[in-house]
Amino acid sequence: MSVPALRARRDGPPPRGRHLREAAGAPFADDLAAWRARAADDWRELCGPPGTSPVSPVIPGYLLDRYAFRAFMRRRYGVRTADRFSRPLAPRAVDWEALTRTRLRGAPGVGIPPVRPDDQATDTPLVHDLLSRWRGHLADRGIRHDSGLFQPPAGRSWLDLYRDSVLYPFYPPAILGPTFMERVGVRQREEILASRGTRGIMGLYVFLLTSHEDTHRAQRGEPLLCEYLLAMVWCAFLDEHDQWYWQRNDDTGASLNAEEPFLRRVHLDSAALAALFHDTAAGSAQVLGPGAYDQLCLAAWLFDTRLIGYRDYLELATRRLCGQDTTLSLTGLLDQLDDRLTAVPHPGRAVGTTSGEGPSR
């Protein structure tokens, strides 16, 4: 099995007296306010001098603890993560539209081409109905959000919707077309086309895109944990509103949501879920107790370094959300990372990782 190139590096020798494996029990959350302040400073630095970047100098809440934990690992253990999120923002913003246009996808199986970015996004009664149901679904769980979120497109272009992504300006949104139609069964595809038509399918896509991106804009904390929590709320919505007909392949039984097999093992009541949704750090302290957030952030950081794949991350996060201590697993992974950073693997120890794409809906 090939081993992906790391996105982690040391800029110098490890800090004296601190070994990377100790990060499995490191007290990141004990000084969270300071690390979040450091994250805000790092974001402003990436923006450049005031007024020179098209990106807001205020770090998005969804990305806050990605940057906070990176600052923690860089300063405490001398390891930094080098990827798009660590580069100046203005060039990313310049490249974003061209990158987005190349990533657009249609649904050839039902004759739907990629959208034309400058056209108005599809706005139908189905979009209004589903977004209304989604707002109610969040309210039933005590999840608060800005009243401007989860609204129909109202004449906005596709490009406008895409630019609202929490991943702007680093990447296009995660969902760039009605590709769910290519993942359901053939008979299922024909039935959806017959009942909904191509415009109805595009309405499902607008709902999927808007609910995904706007929900992330309502979250704060660690982004991979935010993805996991959104998947929990999303799958519950599909259960309660009989919407699995376009989110599961009836022939194979495979869910179109990578997180579903994992999140079915987690049982959180509405109060716990809302607490985690509004702030993953405060919610973790309230729901899971001391030390849990440190481990959840470390697992996400290891995914960012490319040491582990997304399913590896989901397994670690699931176990922690179920109340299991993951110190031993994280220590072993940190040893592997240390070996790869120093290029001196231990005899007989496998340092590869399973492959796995990132979060998807």
C-alpha cells in the first residue's frame, strides 16, 4: 500500500523535553482562549495588511479550532501542517473561481449537465418546502442559527451560492452538482426522474448544498467534528422526513453519507447535540468531560497531516463520542508520525494508513 505524502513537517529539532507522543494527553483545551486568540492572529496574518485581501479578517467559527490546534502543535511540539490552510488567503481567493468552475459536475445518467455558474440557481416549491423542514428540524433540537440562513436562492447565481461556502477561499464547496443521482441504483434513478423531473432533482441539489453550507456557517469549533455533527443531524432528518430515497442506494444498501455507519453507534440527546453544535469545545467539556476535546482535535489534526484517512478519523471520533478513551490509539499514531518525520521507522512497525476521502454528503 502506498503511503501518502505527509502534510506535517518539523522546521527544527523538537522542543527540549517534549516528545510528540505526549500530545495524546496534551492539555490543549486548558488554555483554549489563548490558542483561539493565536488562531485569530494567524488568520489575520494570512489575510495580509488591512484592506488588501478580499477575505474577511475575522476567522470563520467553523475553522477556529483547526487553526487553534495547529498553533498549539506548532508551538508546543515544533510540528506544523503545510497545506492550503497555511498559505496567504488573497492568492487563494484569486484562484477560487477558476478552480470552482473546473470542479462542477452534473448527472449524466439523467441528462443533467454541470450548472452554468452565472445562471440563477434553481428555486422551486420543493426547495422552499425542504428548507422549511430543515429549519424546523434544527429548532426541534434546540440548534440556533442566524435568521438569514437556510433561505431559498431568490435570484442568486450558482456562483454566489458557492462563494458562501465555509471552505472559501481554499476550496470549492464539497457538493458541486447533483452527483447523488449517479450513486443511487438505476431503477431508483429512473423513479426519481419520473417523479421529480430534472428541475426537481436540481431542487434536491439546492437543498443539499444550502443545508450543508449554511449549517457549517452556524457552527463553531473544530471542522471535522462539525462535519460529524452535521451528519448526525442530517441522517436524523432523512429518517424523520422519509428522504432516504435519494441518499441511499437501494440496490446495495450503501448510504451516500460516509459518516452514517459510524454515527449510528453514537447516542446523544438533543441538549448534548445542541451544545456540541454551537461550540464543539464547550460542548465536549459539557457532554464528554475533561480531555475529550484534546483527543478529538488531535484526531482531526492527524487527518490534516495525512497520517490517517477519513474513515480512521471517523473511528477515533466515534469511539470518543461514545465515551471511550483513545489515548493508546493516538499515542501509537503519534509514534508513527514521529518515525516518518525523522525517517527512522521502528523494525516491524507498519507506518502506512488506510486511504479515505474527506467528508461528503
